[in-house]
Amino acid sequence: MTPPQLPAVVEPAQLTAALRRSGVLDAGAVREVKVLHQHPAMVSQVIRLGLRYVGESAGAPPSVILKMPHPTYAKTLANSGRQEVAFYTHLAPNMPSQIVPRCYDGHFDEESQDWHLLLEDLTGSHEIAAAWPLPPSRDRATAIVTALARWHGAWWDHASLGEAVGSWSSVDESVRQMETFAGHYDRFADLLGDRLSEERRILYRRFIDQSGHLLQRYHSHRNVTVVHGDAHCWNFLVPRAGVADSVRIFDFDRWRIGVPTSDLAYMMATQWYPERRQALERALLNRYYETLIAYGVAGYTRGALDQDYRWSVLWHITKPVWQWSVNTPEVVWWNNLERVMMAVEDLGCEELL
């Protein structure tokens, strides 16, 4: 693997300043920075850096995670970097601790569209919940959903939504997005031919026709929060065996204001096959709801959660089409299509049309 070209922020003097601003380094200074590992990633570079200090450095991190653009996608996916930097620098400081990795420094340059994040390295204490494409164990799935509920609860109907935090899509913007989706769907259906059944074609046509009605849930601006937007289980770090700590959520380049159950539906209905989903779905929804209530969410019933979950599962029939439209590999969108369609049938989501 070609050694990465590191940004100026990881030069010892600048890194020292960043760590001091974040409150983890007092009198000492960074003396040496060494690349320990470069994680393979599709649209960004994730690099583990080892640090050596001179002077007093008690409590300073021995390593950090540097996240920065992938050269191939630096310009075309610049907004993903903008989104993630905004999350870590503006939203994360106003959230309960130990939900996301700590951010020591983050910046997006509007002129050059270069960006970087310096994040807490949790390699020693945490690991990915499961190796892709395996689902997590029951205990890990429960811990993941608990963390998701804590995060959603922190932003539930928050006064800053649409003001200081994120923005609302207008009705006109939603209509235009559905028109774009309809065009993608027509080409998607043409490509699949007889591999997309007539029953599924009818479902898509009804969904498109009824999208204005379905969007009323989002445009109510009630019982909404900051959603992750890509909440599959491989975007969660769980404590390693013997470590007493909480789950951390990462990868925030798709966060937005939305209906909370969109994250749950993406995790379970789009990513898990029926046997696994049916075995865990009800218990995980119960745990999610109990955690919301414990963290102060009021006026949201258990029945409303079920209704929102089915609504979100139905909306996720759009996901494989969007994924296909941006050249996501077939192994991803085809399996997502099959899984979400089975969930729609299993949960009777067509009744919502």
C-alpha cells in the first residue's frame, strides 16, 4: 500500500497545539508521529498514528485516528467530509459523553475542499461489532440499539433542529427528490427485467404514487431527531471482551434530521435476513423504546414506534435503487433489495400505501 501523504495538522507542532486545545495535553509536546496502520476504506482514508512525547504527557493519547479524503473521491464526495466535520465539531460536543469517539481536531476548507478529523483511537478497547457481512450477536445487537437510542434521545425534538443543527427539506425539495428517484427506478427496473417481479414493480409504482402522503410523517416535524443515515452494525464499535465500556458510533457523513426509526429499519430490515431479523426485531424495538423513555423522551408511544418502524421499512425499498444509481457493487444492493422486500411483506408494510 502506498504510504499516505499526511496533512500539515499531524506535524508535531500542529498536533501538539490541537491536543492542547482539546484539553488532553498540558505541558508536554508531540515529538514524533508514526503511521501504525492504514485502514482500507472506500471513500476516505483512515490512518492510525502513533505518538511519542517530550516532557510531561500524562493522560495524552499514545495514538490517534486520522480521517481524511481519499484522493480518488476528494472532490466528488467533498460534502461527505463537510458533513462529518460538522458533526464532530458542532454536534458531538453537545451530546452525552461516550456515544461517539472523542474528536481532538476537525476542519473543512471550503476553498480547497480538503478536510481532516483527529479522533480518539479506541483500537485497544473496542472492535467492530461483527465481521461483514455477519450480523452481531444478540448481546451486541442489544448494546448497539441502546447506544442508538441514547443518541436519538439526545436530539429528540430538540429546539435547534432545523436552526443551528441540520436543515429541513421543504415539500418542494421532497417532490423533486422523488421525481429523481422515479427516474432512477425506471432505469433500475429496465436493467433487472424479469429479475424484478411484477408484484414488486406494482409496489414501487404505488410507493411513488403515494410518496406525497407518506412524506407527511417527515414534514410533521414531530418525534424526529438527528439520524445517522448509514446505521448498519459495522458502523458501531463495541467493547472488547473484559472491557467495561459503552458502544461508540462512528462514520457520520450522512447524518440528517429524520424519523428515528429509519436507522433501526436500515440496520435490521435492510441488512438482516428474515430468520435473524425475526429473532431479534421485537426485543430490540422494546429495548430501544425503554431506553428512549429512560433518557427523557415523552409523548411517544410504543405503538407509534411500531408504526414508524413499518413506515421506515417501506421507505427503505428506495435504498437499493439509490445505491445502484451511484454504482454501488451489486453484491450490496441486490442483497439489500431481497432483504428489505422480505421485511416489507413480513411486516405488512403495503398497508401503509
